[in-house]
Amino acid sequence: MTLTSVQVTPMITKFSKRVVLLAVLFMFALAQGGCSEEKGLKIKGITPKTGPADGGGNVTIIGHGFKETGALGVKVYFGDKMARFLRFEGDTKMVVVPPPGEKDTTVDVQVIFGDGREHKFPSAFKYIDPKEGFDVNALAPGDQ
């Protein structure tokens, strides 16, 4: 059996319509934010970026998907020391208490979730002498 132009044209037309439909749906999804990186668990930053060398104070980790994706079992490390988890504030923030650290030392902050996902902020937090005062530049943009 040989295909004639009458038999081939409907197949091409059906295929073309599907491609166009998929392209339109994809563009619509992008416009609505449906295919953005903003879905699921994401870590964006921490604030403040300095804290007392004797530990304490609160540090807020900013992101999204914390409750939505079940971020239970989360552990946060400042350098090689584990912070104390306090609470989630909605789906976009978690609050921890940093452990003590060495004055004038900058450490990585690492967030490890119970399912094995992790995110590291290199050189993200500096321990300071609390007697030297608070640096307003340690706040993340939008917190000032």
C-alpha cells in the first residue's frame, strides 16, 4: 500500500495542531508562573548575616515550600555545629538559633532536610563580638 498525499496530509495536520497546542499551553503556563522555579522546596537566603559569638539570637532562613513539601526533620548547621530549630513561619520562613562560634569567623550555613535534600550557603554567617554592636548591613535586602 502506498500513501498518497490525501492520506499523509491529515497525519501532518493532526501532528501540527498538537505541536501548536502544546506550545500555547507551555507559554500560558510560563506566563502564569506554573513552570517557574518557585514551585517546591527552595532556599533563598538567611537574615541576619551576623550574630554574637556566644550564640543565641534568631536567624531566619527564607525560601518557600517548607510546609508544603514536608520539610520535617530539617537540620541547620553553622559551620560544623548544629543550630537549634525553633519554628516555621508559614511556608516561607524557618527560624533557628545559631550555636556559639569563634569571634570574627565566617562560616557556611547548611540546611539538610529529612529526605536528604540539602542547601549550602558558603561564607554566609559571621560571628561577632556582641560588645561591638550590631551591623545594619548584616540584614538581607528588604529587611532594612
